[in-house]
Amino acid sequence: MSSSDRDANWQWLYWVGGAAVLIAVVVFRRHFGTEVMVLMDMGIMGLEPPSSALDWFTLLQDNMFLGLILLDLFDIVNYALVGLMFLALYGALRRANKVAMTVATVCDLVGVAVYLASNQAFAMLALSDQYAAAATDAQRATFLAAGEALLAIHNPGGIYLSLLLLALAGLIASLVMLRSRVFGKVTATVGVVANVLVLGYFVALAFVPAIAFLFPSISAPFRLIWYILIALGLFRLGRAPE
């Protein structure tokens, strides 16, 4: 690995990016809220999953953390952490193909922004607090109506778009890795497989929706390994030259 790959101006970002992706993998993994909701549906947690605005408001007041988890708070943090990872990847791979890495980083950051704009966790929390502080039945009815409207207008289109953009960003970065010595062929190959499988989800969703769910499930272990390999590579870059 050449000293140019260890540009001191980027070393701090390599450490931040490596730590961010490990935290995303270990703690703030994607779809954790969905997993908890499934457990609630199965009766394992002894709680009923919320189905109305009043249910959500009650849960958020009684157990704000659980309510935010069910509203995919972990996904919000995961996307933000992966955004930091891509900023570090840009620094690590910019010499291999600056244009491609610029496109990949922009796709990732736009995908993160789209997801943050699509998630309703903090909007529901704000309405819940306003409902709890309301002094009259008329005010409470207004906030309940706003909560129901927020639930009704939930559109997965933004979530799908963010996932698509992140998969494109990951595929581009993995292809650049194939032409760079910074991360190695194994990391690059695992990344290509993981992100192609995610993109395959959208193809299957359009033509064979019954099997679309298989693609994210199959890609998950590859993405996990890819993230860990990236973190190790970023930590290597972050070490000061001998």
C-alpha cells in the first residue's frame, strides 16, 4: 500500500468511517424495527403492535424508545452511519476513479437524505407529545386526525428509492475496488455480489414479486461481510505510516 493511499488529511475520516460501519453492523442494523414488530405480531413480546394513531401516541408516551424502534429509528441511524462510510470510501478510492467515486458518494448521500425525509418517526413523536399536552378534546381530536393522516400517507416509494440508490452506490464502489489495491479483490467481489443481489430485488419486484423477498435475505450475509471487510480496510488506511 503506497504512502499516497494514506493521505494524512484523510486518516481521521478513515477511522470515523470504519468505526461507523462497525457500529451500523453490530448495533444499528437495518430492519430491526420490522423484526421487533414481527415478534409483537407473534405474541412473543406480550404487546400488541400499534395499529392506529392513538395506539402509536400511547406507545410513544409509555415507551418512547420502543415506539421509535418500531418506527425504524435504527434504520435512520444505520443510513447515517453508512453515509459516513461512503465519505471515507471516497477518500480511500478517489485516486482509483474519482468520477465513479463521486457518483457513488452522491448516490449514497441522496439515498440517505431521501430515507430521512421518508421516515415518520420524529413526526409521530412530535404529534404524540402535542396530543399528550393538549388541554381540550378538540385539540386531541386534531392531533389524532393528523396522526392518522401521517400513517395513511406513508409511502414506501421513498424507502425503495433510497435502497436503490444505496445499492447503486455500493456496486459502483465495489467495481472501483476491483481496480484498486486499497481493499483487495475479496472485498470488491463480496461487495459486487451483495449489491447486485439488492438490485435483483427490484427486478424481481417488477417481474416476479412472489420471490422478491429472497434477494434481500440472500444479500444480507454478503453485505455484513462486506461492511466488516471495509471497516478493516479503513482502519488499515487510518494507521499512520511507519
